[in-house]
Amino acid sequence: MFALTSQQIEKAKTYRKHQEEQQREKSFLHMNRWVFYRQKEEEKRLLREKEKKYYIKIKFKVFFQRLTMVQTKLKNYIYGMRQRMDFLRKYWEKEHHNMIMQLAKVKNKNKKEKDFLARVRAIPDSVREAVLYAYMEKCKHQNAIDFFNWHRQLYGGNTGPGGMPRDKNQSIIISLRLGRRRKIENNLQSTSEDGNQILKNLYHDEQHQVTNNRTASQGATNNSAAANKRKTIKESTFLTGVPGQVAQPASSVEDLINQTPFSFQFVPTKGVMRKMIMRASQLKNSKELDLTGMNQ
């Protein structure tokens, strides 16, 4: 054994201390690296959770926006239909009153005319509502048919959902709508020949009176043109429609866009309204008018 000098002992202590410091530094660096990676992973996790919550929040926001839009459109639709029904009721009351006054002015009425006048006066409100409701459903189907016909012309060459030809889809829809419209028209059609003849007599009497008034004020030439115009309007269903007009094939996309059936036509001519009143006079209650399947 040999004894270490103090200088050697001091060097050994210094070396050992240096080794311990290096070991601590390595441990510290290792710990820092581990903490750094853990921090990054935690940040990624938090960002994923935040992204997921934000995605869900956006989804809920879009859902409620669409729900609000649907509710708003439904409210506007219901409000618009109520306004149209209110207008039809006022129109009905006006023509109903005019028909009663015209029938009451007829002198030497026969039994059929007296019975018709009594039935017109005794139309219940429930029957009136059922007839107007059926007429409004007919207008809805007609508007849908016009729109689908226009849409088929505009996108006739494309395919619909599922790869099925769009023409096939729309043809099925149009055929269903046509069937429902025909059913409503049959329900609203009068079955009384006597009532139809009385309506014709009332119309001729009214036109004769209007003709006399116009002849005295405007002359025979203007009266002839007005009579032709009144005859044309009588043949139409809607007051805003052009009777006898056949939809011409559009030569360009601009023509198709201009022919878009945006307006909902529902205002009937006087002749159509009086036919509905006559049909209502033949019903004892609303159940006699078959309303099943009209709005399906």
C-alpha cells in the first residue's frame, strides 16, 4: 500500500465532484426533455379537445340557424296562407251577396230558382270553409305542377338524387299532383244541370246590363272589345292568368328564367267563385266533400 498525497486526494475529490455535476446535468436535461415532450403532448390534447368542442359548437350553431330558418319560413307560409284564405272568404261573401241579390231581383221565379235561392242562402260556414280549403289545395297542386314543368325544362338533361334521371322523378311527382288536382276538380264540380243553367242566366243578365251601360257611355266599338275581354276572363281559372295561353318552348336560359312561376296564383274569376258557391249549395255538410288525400 502506498499513501496518497494531499494533492492526489484533492484531485480525486475534484474529479468526483465534476462527475457528479455532469451526472446532475444529464439528469436535469433528461428531465427537461421529458417535461418538454409531456408539455407538447398536453398542448396537443388540449388543442384537440378545444377543436372538438369548437366543431360541436359550430355544428349546433348551424343546426339552430337552419331550424330557425325553417321555423321562419313555416311561419311566413302559414301567415301567407291565412291571408289568402281571408281574402277568399271576403271574395266569397261578396259574390255570395251579389248572387242572392241577383236571384232576388228575378221576377216570376219558378220552383227551381226558388229552391236554388234558398240553398244559396242556407250555405253553412263549415261547407264554405271546406270548399275554399279544397280550392286552395287545388291551387297548391297547380302551382307545384307549373314549377316542376319549368324546372324540368331548365334541368332536363341532368340526373337527380341517386343517379336516377331527373325527368323520371319529376314525372312521378307531376303525375301524383295531377291526380290530386283532378280529384279536387271532380269534388268541386257541380252535379246540377239546373244550377248550371241558372248561373248562365245570371251571367247573361249581368253581361247584358254591363253592355247597356257601356254602350251608353263608350259606344259600340269599345263595348265589343270589352265584351271579348270579359268573355276571355270568364274562360280562365285565375284572375291573374292569361286563358288559352300555351307555354311556348324557351329558346334560351334567359327565357326560362323569365318564365319562372314564382307567383302563387289563387284568385279565382267571378265565374269560378260562383261555381264554387253553387257546389256548396248542394252540400248539406262538409263531410259530403271528400277531402281525403288532397294534401298528401
